[in-house]
Amino acid sequence: AQSVTQLDSQVPVFEEAPVELRCNYSSSVSVYLFWYVQYPNQGLQLLLKYLSGSTLVESINGFEAEFNKSQTSFHLRKPSVHISDTAEYFCAVSAPNSGYSTLTFGKGTMLLVSP
Amino acid sequence: DAMVIQNPRYQVTQFGKPVTLSCSQTLNHNVMYWYQQKSSQAPKLLFHYYDKDFNNEADTPDNFQSRRPNTSFCFLDIRSPGLGDAAMYLCATSLTGGAETQYFGPGTRLLVL
């Protein structure tokens, strides 16, 4: 079984400051890793994912995450946040088994961006 | 636009009174999922369908059932809601599962009185 730990339940930050949201996972097998974002009163949306290849993955809105196998981490970063980035961010893991698997989510980190 | 639709967005029911939440999709995806999300907690997978093949998570209470009459629709039935079942219920779809992106609906918030 897999598990995901997001140590920070809330991260307050000022606009244009850098931010890092931490995610660690536990698994005995190879995994796929995901970050989903949930804006207020909306469903979850995929932000980015790591399947294989380059350990650094990027989203279209300036977020990036780096897969670190030795530290079992997949931290999410953005060099300069906007007010509109205020949302809850969920890290998730899946362990494909015959090409089919389900997601296990972390508890989420609320990113609060203030002016 | 292709999407995942959940109705209603808010549902109020009474303790012990059966309730059904619905989800529809226009993505023509094979897999549909139901998650329960309580405040400040991770979304928890209840069950999923791969086409007509039903997969129940081991710790999903028997009180929760699901139906998928066709590719587009999936229902979550709570036979006897308790106060502890108050939560946001999220429906999601993916084309074939695994590393595929899951597409989520906006959720239905269930309140049990």
C-alpha cells in the first residue's frame, strides 16, 4: 500500500514571494506522482504529474515539482506566487499494477496568498 | 465542453433517510470513481467502476452502494446516512485508469440532520 504525507496543513505567503509545498510518499514499489489543485467550491484539477523520465516536471502556470527517489519526495514550488494561486493543493500517488491503479491522496495544503 | 457533472451541489438529508447522489460525464471515459472528502482530510476513494466492473475499497462501509447504468452515469447510494457521513462527495473519471489524469466534478456537499 502507498501513503502520502503533506506536513503543512496551511502555508501563508505574500504575493510575489516564492513558495514550496512539501510532499513525501511511502511505497514499496515504483510510483507515479501527482499534484492536484482545488479552488474554492470547485473540484480537483490536475496541476502536474511525474510518470518517468526527467525528474523535474512543470505546469503551465509556473509551478514545478521535482521527484526525489532517495528522499521519497515530490515537493511543489513556485518562484513567485499570485493571489489567484490561493487554493488547496493535494499530492497523490499511484502504484500501477498491470497498468491500472487508483490514487492515494495526502491531506492537502492550503496555500494562502495575501497582498 | 466535455466535463464531469454532479447534481445536486448541495444535498440535505435526514438521519437514516436514503439519499442518492448523481454523476454524469461527457468524456466517454471508461473509469468512474467516487471519493468522500471530509473537512481537512484527504479525498478517500470509496469505489470505482472500470466500465461495468465494480471495485469496492476494502474499508468502504456497506451503507454505501453504487450503480453505473451506462457509460455516462454513475450513482452513489447511501442507504442509511449517519451524522458521520456528512462530507463532500467527489466524482471523477479517467480514460483507462493508472497514470491517466483523473477529471473531477465540482462535488456534492451532503449534510445530514
